[in-house]
Amino acid sequence: MSKEETNKFSLEIEKIAAEKSISHMDAVIFYCEKTGLEIELTAKLISSSLKTKIKLEAEKLHYLPKSSTNKLPV
């Protein structure tokens, strides 16, 4: 996939997430349902910044273990 396709996809996901007030993970699923794109194919389209956002959302929802970072417990 080209960088242009990746940027276009990521911008569309950001737009959907903001407009519908949903998570980025849900925005990817919504986009796939709307366009008929197979979810498995999105892995190549997701930019590194979007991957980071999805990862943080997954950690917050306890879908993934939290990254070991030097954060103070709050």
C-alpha cells in the first residue's frame, strides 16, 4: 500500500471517530462495514500514529496489557 493510501485511510478513520464519538477501533469496523473492505486488509493501511491510538484504547479497555512505561499511578 502506498503512503498516500495509508494517509487517506487514517484521516478517514480519524474523521469517523470524531464525528460519531466512537473509538478508533470501532471507526475501523464501521468503515469496513460501510465500504465492504475486509477487516484483515486494514492492517496494511493503518498508519503508525493510528496504531498507537488503537493500542492505547485497547490498553484502556483491558484488551491488551498496559505497556510498561514510567507512569505514576493516578
